[in-house]
Amino acid sequence: MSNLETEPVELVCDPSTTTEVGIVILQPRDVPLGGLRAMGVRRTLPQRARSLIGAWCFVDHYGPDDVSVTGGMVVPPHPHTGLQTASWLFAGEVEHRDSVGSLALVRPGELNLMTAGSGISHSEVSTPDTTALHGVQLWIALPELTRHQAPHFENHVITPVTRGAVTLHVFLGTLAGQTAAATGDTPLVGAQIDLPAGSSIDLDVDRSFEHGVLVDVGTVSVGGAPVHRNELGFIDSGRPVIRLENTGDSPARVLLLGGEPLGEQIVMWWNFIGRSHEEISAWRDQWQAEVIDGSDAAGRFGHVAYHGAPLPAPMLPTVRLKPRR
């Protein structure tokens, strides 16, 4: 998914950001995507209190949306650099097209993982049969060692596993004895966890990882702290076990995201992740020249087989932000 904000801020995400020991609750920010019939998302990462969780750097949570009201997801071709996008749905279906020739459907229970590397463009449009759309769009920052790699795309069908009454869909990394097939360039974990009413689970986790628990449905106790629907509970590294408990009287669903601290400062603006203002500015100019102005359709970002025009890049901020240390 694109960041469709018309005036996106430039974010310098500093891995040295610290929080108090324990569970830190991150509240979502409502962001409209699109025009008058905008599809809204709830953004819990990045924000001032926390820039990164491992290499996870962007969490947009949306739905359930009535497509007859919102118009669904219609995101024309747009560029990415220096990141992976992980698309995960709870309901609905989205068609993905990209400039390396991929044509795939995003469905519940399947991971679509797109590695932008040195540059890619893609579109996302909900299918005509979709009546309700509900899911998350996640970004993963690539480390310096691999951020300029060739772009590529993966689709993986995730086989759920049960541990007692709890069901897990492990789509990245290793959790509860399950290892996902998807590739990551830094140590990561990502999983959907479904907890029936009254159930709980103790998860053995890598104590070097930071973790975040996004609650999609219900209220869940995370390490003894209540995390409510749409909130993201952040857990600092050092814990070998995370206990999740459904404290409500109906089913709960959460997303667990974790990873080793990236250890690198990144700059995020619009749909680019780089290391400096100058790098982002150069990529913006390339996107405008190659795709919007039509001077070179086979450059860094390539071409998407799409029925409409690509998204133009917003104007860069007039004031250059200084990196935080």
C-alpha cells in the first residue's frame, strides 16, 4: 500500500529511541487514504514514542470497511525503495501488480511480500467481489547490506497451527516451533494469533527481539498489561516469554511483530526509505521523470500494467530535518 498523504512528513527513525521497561501502549493515528470516499487506516507505527520494532517501521491497520461506502482499496502505481511490504488480510481480496511483472491476489491466510530493494513500483486494487476489506499493511526496513538488491516478489500460503485452544499463522520468522518460508534480511517474526474467549498462551521468544502486539479484535492482556482494540503494545528486548491472555468474553485476534533492533538510522518520506534527505530527494525526482513525466518508463522503478495513471510524488518539505542521535 502507498502512503497517500499529500503532505507526508519526513521521519528520521532512530534506533537509539528508548522507552520505559515494561509494556508501552502506542495509540493509533487515523489517516485517510484517497479523496472524498477515502479509505481510512489506523497508523500505529512510526510515531514519536517509537520509530521501529526490530526492522518493522510502518503499521497500517484498516477495516472492517464496507466497500460499498468507502469504494475499497484503489491505489495506483507508486514507487518504493529500501523496504519490504508485507500485506496480510483478515477479510476481502486485493489484486497486486508490480513492475517486475508480478500479478497476484492478496487473500486471508496468505502473505504477499514485496522486496523493493533498489526500486520498484506497484498497484493495489480490491477485487469486484470484495464487499468487506480488513487487514494490515506492514513495511520492513532493509539493512544497509541489502537495501540496494534487485526487487522481487513472493506469495506464501500460511498453514495455521494450534497450541491448545490458540491458533497461530506464522508468516515471518520462527514462533511456536513453526518457521515461515518467507525471506527476511534481518531476524524477524510476524504472526497472526487467534485466542478464543478465556484462552491464553505463553510464547517462547528470542530475548534479543523487540516485540509489538497489535490488537485487531478484543482486549488482550500482554505480559499482564491490557491492550485494547487498535492499540499496539510495545515490549522491549530482554523477555524470553510473552504471555497473551484473552480477557474478554468473545474471540480475540492479535498480530505479533518482532525483531532484533535494526541498529541503523533510516529516513522515511512518502513511500521511500533511505539514509539521507538527499537520497530521498533524488529518488523523488527519478520517479517524477521516469514515470510521471514519461521520460523513461524503464528506469529505476519500471512499469506497472495498470489501467490508469500512476501517483505523482508530493512536494518535499521546504525545511530539511536534522537527524536525531
